[in-house]
Amino acid sequence: MADEATRGAGFSDEEKAAMKQRADELRSTKGLKGAAKLAKELEACMAAIEALDGIDGEVARAVHRIVSEEAGHLDPKTFYGFPAYAREGKVVIFVQPKSKFDTRYPTLNFDETATLDDGAMWPTSFAIVEVTPEVEERVRALVRGAVD
């Protein structure tokens, strides 16, 4: 049995699985370039979205549709198994399903390449508990802001 000093140290099983998934993602496109790589990444993104149920699936499908409409120049891919959207290979936006780490809600996340800067502090992660017309409009505005 682990003592108090070592308990909680290291990565959780979920984190280890995510790292393995990321390594698999990188291996799956190794040697591919251009349209072949983009097609493989799109296929992986769509498979990741289709595998999600409930609110996770609703959020991922809504984000995919919104990104396609508002920022069609971003390339769909996966990022640690999450549906993600990248510019020049760098992730800008990704959806973290609640089921991935058994959290209370899925989140819409913006990586450092997103241009949501607003003064000395700004949010980069948004909890979504329901997909409503108001939520969709806010996501649209965030996506547009992230790629301006």
C-alpha cells in the first residue's frame, strides 16, 4: 500500500490513457502529408465526435458545425482524443468531453494560439451544460474571436 507521501503522485489512469491516445494520433499520421494527412485527421475527429453520447456529443456536434461555418479554414483533428481544430498544425480550439475524465460538464477550450486576449486576464475554457440558441451564439462569437 502506498504511503501518504506517494499517494496521488504520478498520472491517473485517465491521464495515461490520454497520453497513449495522443501518441497513437501522432503515429497514425506519420509519413502522411497534405491532403492525405488532413483527410486522416478529419476522419479521426469525426470518429471521436460520433463516439460521444449525451451532452458530450451535443456539444461536440454543435462546436463542429459552428467551427465549420465560422472558421472553415481550421483543420479538424483530434488532440488527446478530443475533437479539435487547428491552424497550420497548431490546435486553436478543442472540446473536452466530461466523460473523458469523469467531470461534471464538457468544456470548450481555446489553446494559446487563439486570439481571445482581453487585457491582463481572459478565460480560455468554458463549461457547457446545455446547448441552447444563446450558447450557440456565444460559441460562434468565441470561435470568430479566436481566429481573428
